[in-house]
Amino acid sequence: MSSRKRLLLTLTILSIIFAGGTMAPADDSLKVTGALPTSPLPAPATSGTIQLNAQPIAPQQAPPENLSPSVLTAPFEQRDSALDLPAIFGHQWSLTKESAPESLISERYLRSQDSNARGVTLKESIYIALRNNPGLQASALDPIASMESVRQANGAFDPNITSQGDIIKNVQPTTNILQTGNHVETYTQKNYDWNFGINKVSSITNGTWGVTFNNDRSLSNSSFAGVNPSYTPTLALSLSQPLLQNFGWKFATINVRIAESGQRQAQWNFGQTLQDFVERIGGEYWNVVLAEENLDVARAALRFNQDLVRQNAISVKVGTLAPIDLQEAQSAAATAEANVFTAEANLKNTRSQLREDVMFNPYGTFLPAELEPITRPAPEEKMTMDENRALELAVQYRPSLAGMREAIRGALMQEKFSENQVLPQLNLGTQFGINSTAGTTPCLSTSSAVGNCTPLGGGTGSQLPFGGIYGDALNRLWGFSFYNYAAVLTFQVPLDNATARAALSQARIQYEQQRAQYRAALAQAVVDVQSALSNLYADQKRATATAQATYYARQSLHDEEVRFRVGLATTHDLLQFQEEEVSAEGNQVQAEVDLENAKLAMGHATGTLLQSFQIDFDVKDPHDTPWYAAF
């Protein structure tokens, strides 16, 4: 036994003797209180990770993020055509109740889970999350909804077809003999109308042209009716053309172009959402890796401390070590055990977050499958980036900046529209119509000696030359013998024109706001790029430095263990070196994970994060001209 240990043992025995067999504390404030729990928790495992029995999944392909807007809107445009109108009508009168899907309310579904664990790489987890994450799916609907705004804007040029059919009968007392020409007490009129029309706004001139085809069959009991019953078809063409307000070069479609600009903004905004989402999934993936590595470090520390407790217990039992050394080792072991519990809880939490965001759920269960990261940090892979090049990439590829540039273009078009609305209204209205008639033309007696027919009672009579049926009336219509036309010029302007001028001022303010916001976003992009570069280079150096620190800390701990075994070091000294080694390992793990997150942040700052994972995203032109919007 070394002289130092003999001295400690002698002092301990003497203190017990002089105290009467008990050790009294020098100060009550230092008195140990409390006791060990009677039912302590089971000790945590000291090796391996929390077992998932993970199996690798099949190779994943990047999801299609580059589909045409018309393809994306197709599933939502079902059952809205003219052929589906009967089904839509039937659904409005259905007595069934609208209920949520079973997957939202079923207790059986809420108890289902996928008990299989899957091993995934970082890229695979991102691909799966892009396909399955419901929050991202909700964001993906924004560009689709804005595409319908383009369709709605084009709808202004959709031809509008009208039709009307009616029967009107009027029976009233005869108040004038000239109404009926006889002594009948009632004057009866009956009309049948079948009218058709079509009108359309021109996508070229913004004028509204229309065609109406009206038909009337009238019948009365009047003896003075020259054509009774009579058919009167009328065909009319009309045009209402603005000449100042709402008129200009390609001005009719300006609202369509504004809607298209908004749809492109929605695509760019979704691109930025994708960038943010990929960075988030990457961060959660590396959080799981970090939690696993920290758990390994904590368990290694617990194993070390438990071995030290066993060794010290034996030494105390044989009288070669003071009890205080055993107590110090036991305290360190209990602390290490608590650290393991904390590390296990952190690992479960990070796995739960990754599982719910990636949502790998091939069986459609409430709880998706657990995921086990396969990819590990690669600090040896260096990433270099020139600052000027990084700034160029950010300006060119960051979706948020591209969306703001598109917003500026949309604001310019809105300002142009508002400028036009300041002009007075000067509209030219024109109409040209033709008409005809046919029916039964009785021979009416006249007092003149000249007539073209002979009434039943004899004498002379007159008969109108419009006899015939409905078909004869249609034939006479194209003779253009009976027509009408009109030309109307209207002018209107508010005295102060306050509404239009205020809208123009608002449009100009919005344009200036968009420009200022873009400049602020550029400044923030510079900060993001420079910060990402600084963190990237710092984390690369930090990963190297912490690896060296871990190496030397292990060597120091090994040497201290040798000194402890030969009695040249105390338990306190050994625990200090072991604590430094654990701290060094934790710092190394943190630095390597921070380096991977710095790589993600660098791609996010430059707008190239999607390209780095081979995710194809490109803004599609939402311009879609239906046949009726071409003229």
C-alpha cells in the first residue's frame, strides 16, 4: 500500500476513535439529508442504440415537382363540365349528410400503427417527406389554386348563351269597340315567345358584342288585326365598344396577365417552401444522428463509471482504498445514469419528430413507421464556395427573390390598369337588326272602292301581303326589307374622379413597396450567404479541432487510468479526465452535425438546396388561352 493511502486510512480510523465511534459533521449546514429511493428505476442499457430492427427501404426517386399547371389542376376540375350537370343537380338534392373520411374519425384507425422500422439515408428521407408530408401537400395546393385564378380571369371572355321561352295570355273587358270590332265582351291576347341570344367580351378590343334571335307568335280576337295569328322573328347584332377607359393595346387581357403573374409568384413561393422544408427535414435527420451519438457517448461514460465503482468497491473491501473514493465513483455513476436517461428521451423525441414529418406510411396507419438514419456525418468532405459566386447564386436561384421580382412585374401591370381607370368613360354602342312577319291575313272590308280582296259579305276589302307560316316569316327575314339600326355615343366621368385616382395612388405605393421589400430581401440574402459561409468554414475547422481534442482526451484518460491502477492518481483525478474525454466526444459529435447543418444552410442561402438533392423544380408558364379567349 502506498504511503499516501496508509496516511488517509490512519486519519480516518483516528477520527472515528476520538469521536466516540461516530463521525459528527463540523457544520450542520453540511449534513447529508435524504435517502436512496426504495424502488429505484431500472438501470438503463449501457450498450447499443434503442433497438428498432430497422430494414432498408427500396431506392427512392425524387418526386415530380415540375409538372405542368394544367396537369396539376386536372384532378380538381372533374365533374364540372356540362355533361356532369345532372349529377351535380342530384347531389344538391341528396338527403345524405356530408361526413368526414373514416381516416379522420375512426377509433380503429387512430389505434393503428406501423411497427416496422426502416433504415433511410438523408436523401431518401427527403424524397419520402416531399411525397407524404401533409403540411407540404397543403402548401402545394397554393399554385394549383392560383392557376384557377388564371382560368377565372379568362372566364371574362367566355361566351354567354341565353334563352327564354314564355306563354302570356291576357283577357280583359272590352272598353272600346275598336279593340275587337264586334260586340264581344272580352278582349283576348295570347303571346308565345322563344328567344335566344349570345354575347361575348372581345379579348382584342374589350368590346362586348351580341347576337339576339327573338321570336313571337301573337293571337287575339280582334277583328281589326291585319295578321292574326302572326309570327314575328327578329335578328339583331349589337356592339358596345369602350374608347377610353378599358381600352388600349392588349388591355383587354391585362387582368389575365396579372393573374398569371400571381400564379408564377405562387410557384416561386412554393419553391421557397420546398427549400425551407428540405432544410428542416435535413436538420431533423441530423438531430436524430446527434441524439444517437450522444446516447453512445453517455452510455460509454456510464460503463466507465460502473466499472470504476466495481473496482473501487473491491479496493475498499480489501482495505486499499478509502470509502470516499467509492462514494465519488458512485456519484459519478449516478450522474452518468441520469445523462443516459436524458439522452434516451432526446433520441425518442427526435425520432418522433422525424417520423411524423417524413411520414413513411405504406400501410396507411395512424402512426407511420419508425426511421433509422443510415447516413453519418462526413467531416472529411470539404465544401468550398467563393463569396462572390455564392451571392450570384443567391440572386439567381433563391425562390423568394424570384417571387419578389415577379411581384414587382405584377405591381407594374396593376399600376397600368389603375392608370387606365382614371380616364373618362367614352363608349360607342351600335346595333343593327332585321325583322319580318307572317301569319293569317284576313280580308278586311274597306270603304274605298279599290281593294285587293273580296270579303265574305261582298264589297271591297284589303288584305296584307304577309300571309304564310313561321317558315315564310323566316324566309322574309333574309330579304332585309325590314330593318333597324342605332348608334349611341355615351360619355361619363365623375367630377373629382376620387375613387380612380385613389386606386392609382395605391397601385403606385404598392409598386414602391415591392421594390423596397425586394431591396431589403437582397440585403438579407447577403447576410444569409455571408453567415452561412462563415459558419461553414468555422464548422469545418471546428470538426477538425474537436476530433483532435477527442484523440488527445482519450490518450490522457488512458494514461490516467494507468496511473490510477498503480496508485499514482486518485478517483477524483480519474473522473476529471473521464469527464473531459466525454465532453470532448460530445463536442466532436456536435461539431460534425453542425457541419452537416452548415452545408444545408449554405445550399439554402444560395438557393441551390433542391439541386444538391437532384430535386427538379422549375417555374412553368401558366399561360393558357382557351379558344374563347383568342378573339
